[in-house]
Amino acid sequence: MILTFDIGTSVLKGGIFDSNGALVRRAEVPVHLKNRKDPLVHEADANNWITALALMTTQLELPAAEGAGGAIDAVVVSGNGPTLVPVGARGEPLDFAMTWLDRRGVEEARAIAEVTGRYVDPAFYLPKALWIYRNKPALYRETRHFCTCPDFIDLYLTGTARTVALSEQFAPYIWTPETIEKLGMDPGKFPAFIRPGQAVGEVRQEAQEVLGIPAGTPVFAGGPDFVMTLLGTATVRPGRVCDRAGTSEGINLCAERLIDDRRLLCLPHIIEGYTNISGVISTSGKALSWFKTISGRGELDYESLFEDICQVPPGSRSLLFLPYLAGERTPLWDPYARGTFIGLTAGHGCKEMTRAVVEAIGFAVRDVIGVMEENGLEIGELRVTGGQARSPLWNQIRADITQRKILVPTVEDSELLGAACIGLFALGRYRSLAAASESLVRIGRSFSPNPELRDLYDRLFELYRASYRGLRDVFSQLAGVPMKEEG
């Protein structure tokens, strides 16, 4: 049995897979971000992840007897990234985690870019560490390790601090000792790299007492959630594309060559020899949950919400929404971009606005894959996974806007399945990660685009792009307007 965890932004998920890769049990526990007024600051309490894990393992009803049939053979953890946790000498979080949404390190990113000679986004790991170094010197001095989200959980489980990197080529996108030293920081605060599938250590007694996972159970390195998604959707062959649709959204294309376009991320793939061409949308599912809450329907389930917007025609009656509630990453890389409704009239209501938010996420996906195509990359079917994949209407809208067929795997929690692939590979059940992925991933449902909506969505997509271009300077100027504190 493989026990897998995925630390999400709004939900912590866990699953138990058998030796054949079948999902035996699944559970989830909500987690939350801290409320902050600064639009660039997005934090989480890492201690809450441990509390949620304890509740999770109770729900999963872990087999406890060592040597008994069905015992846990390995643990693999994935988590949201790039999220950074400053950890003390006893492995405790010293401050709130700076999540992947956090983009306060704009000046730090510029400083790192000057040192490295390549673009660095404020959301990346190293700008966050440098921000702490510059702005919270006491916290920096007390920090023993800067840990990523899944690596913090591995540290809690085993007592060993490591940082997962896919390969030597991937490490510079996280940090390098040379860059750290040039910035004046201590490389000793940044844990050594380890690759997915390598042993981190064994579950320690203290973790068993809290989580119920038997001490001595091997823990193998997992990694960032987007890496697990590549395996959990079998995006392990050139030309395959996965759309990881959750609080944020990641579009990942397996390719045979590198490209040079700063609008996209071009990273080493977890499968050696391939490249992961990717784009990340900062707030997709989060945009819908945000609007659901502020429109007074926070308690309404998503199924009922989508029944409502079925009454609204495609195009939301000529209403657009820009889903940039936390700036935007790909392809804009603009930390100051903001969410905006465009075209509101007295004839629009809550249902039209809700559909416009859903359609905006489709436009954001199309924006990313459009840039990929501009670079001569072929984009075919999209393998959609995550919470959004459970909604037939959302999948159909996505298909209609992108004019791509949407495939939904039978295990929609691709991070959990990808972690299971790693665990079974690490235990020697498969000869390679690619073989594990190809064997375990199955497609359950598909959604074909409606060709009659092509012209409508082509026109609206061009207006979507033009809207950002027209408002870009306004967004930048708004970011410079000081916020008045309450009281």
C-alpha cells in the first residue's frame, strides 16, 4: 500500500493505493490562507497542515499492524509550489508560509535576475527567502532551513531536511549555492537536493504519535504538485498536455525541445530527455470561489451553481472578466494585474457574472496554449484534472473556448496518483516512472468542442486579450496608490 498526500491551497488530500495502483481510500480536509489586506501577500499556517494531516489519517483508517496484509509500504508527499516555509532548529515553522500566490518580493526578484542573468518571478522560492533576509533579519537568523511545502512535510515525517529537484538542470529554478552566496545569504540554510523517488528517510516515532503512520515506514521524495500531475495524467510523451485545474491552473506540455520565450516556463521534465513547457494561471478555481463568496452564495454547492449558469447563453451576454485576483503569471508575468469585470450593464446579474468568471478561466487557458502554438508547438487534447475536472459543464465550456477535446482521467486527483507512481517505482514495482504512469492512468470521460461556438469565442478571446492591454497601465498605477488602513 502507498500512502500519498497532496498539500493544496484550499484542500489537503490523501489517498491509499494498492500494489496495482488502484485508489483504495481517499479523504480530504479543507485548509485556508491567512487574510491579508496587501494584494501581494498570501500566507498559510504550516502548523495547520499538520493538524489537517492528523485528521486526514484518521479518515483514511490507516492499517497500523506492521507485517499485516495491507500495511503501508511507503509514503509520498506532494504540495503546492513555489511555497516557502522558514523552519527552526527543531523542525518547527517560525513564521507563516509564503505561498505560491505571494508576490511581495518584486524588488528581490529583480536583484536575483541581475545576478543570474535570467528572468525570475517574485512568486519563485529564492525571492521569498531574499525578502525574509532583507525585511525580517531576526527571522532569517533563527531560520535553520528554508523548506518548500512538500519538503516541510517530509521533514516533519522523518526529521531530515531535503529539497526535491527533478535534475541538476532543474535546480537553478529553485536556488543554487553560488546565487545564494552572491546575494549575501547562507547556503547552509537551504537543504541539499534530492530527486523524486529517492529515499528521504523513515517515519519517526513523534510523527507516528500524531499521524498514526507506523514508525519506520519509508518516505520517498515526491515534489511540487505540478510534477506529480505530469505522472498522474500520463503527460510523459511528447505532444501530451495536462491542464491541472484547481485553485490555480497549470498547463504542462511534454516536448522534445526547448523554446526561448519568457512568457512561458521551459523546465526539465520529470522524464529524462524531455522538456516541460508550462504556463501557470494564478487564480482560476480561486476566482470562482471568491465570486461565490462575495455574491452571498458561499454556502451554495458547485453543482447548484452550475445549474444556475446553464440558463445563461455562451458569452455571458457580452460580459468579460479578467481573473487576475493575485496578479498573473503566464503569459503576462504581471504582479500588479487585477481582476476586472468588463461590459457590465443594468441587464447583467449574478448568473451572468458567474458564467463570465468561468469563461474567463477558459480564456486564460487559451491564452497560454496560444503562446505555445506561436512557438511552433503542437497542442492537441487537454488532459484535465483537479477539482474543476469533476464538473461536466465546466469541462464543456473549456472545450468550447479552447476548441480542444477535453480528456478526464478516472482518478481526477492526479497529484495523488502521480505520488503513487513514484512510490511504486521506488519500491521496484515498475522499471521507470514513465512505465508506472502509462500503466496506472486511465481516461474516463471526454468532451468535444461545439464548432458552432468557435466564432463567438474567437471574438471574445480577442477582446479578453485587448482588455488587459488597455488596462495594464491602470493596474500598475493602482498598485502605487497607498491603501488606507482601517481605524
